[in-house]
Amino acid sequence: MITALMGEGLEGQLHAKGLPSEPAQGSLSESFGPSGFEDASAIALTKEGIPAAVVSVPTRYVHSPSEVLKLSDLEGVARLLVLFTEESSPDWLTGLSASKIK
């Protein structure tokens, strides 16, 4: 579950900075819809809703003692989150409260 504005903001940073991504299908804002449920869903659905997004690090053998990941993927996610938080304007953040869950 992802609010459209959060998805567009994250996707905008990916494209603006040339960061690679592999959404499940379509655009990032379409990758998590009302049919998916994760911890962010509970947050997004609380009372009037709190804008939320899910950013995943691709891994193999998830939830096993030998789960593995590529360090450059983890570093890329960290870069995306830093860029997103640093470059989000106060006006854009205020507009999140009016954003609807997609």
C-alpha cells in the first residue's frame, strides 16, 4: 500500500538522480496497491491516514539463516531515502496529508 504522492516522489528521485530500480510491475506508485498489505498499510489506514510507502531491498532466501543481498542494492536504497528526505520541500510534505491511498 502506497499513497500516490509518496510513490511519485520516490519515483521522481529515482529518475532525477539516475538510480536503478526494479518495481514489480508498472511504475513504483502502481507496485503497491490496496491489494498488498504490509506494516505500512496499517500506518496508512490509521484514522485519517498517514502517508506511507514501502521501499524494499532485493534479497534471496528471505527469512532464512542464509539470506543474502547485494551490498550495492542496499547502498542504493539508502541513497534513495537520503535524497528523498533531503529534497522534499515543506510544501510538498504538507500536501501529503491530502494525498489519497492508491
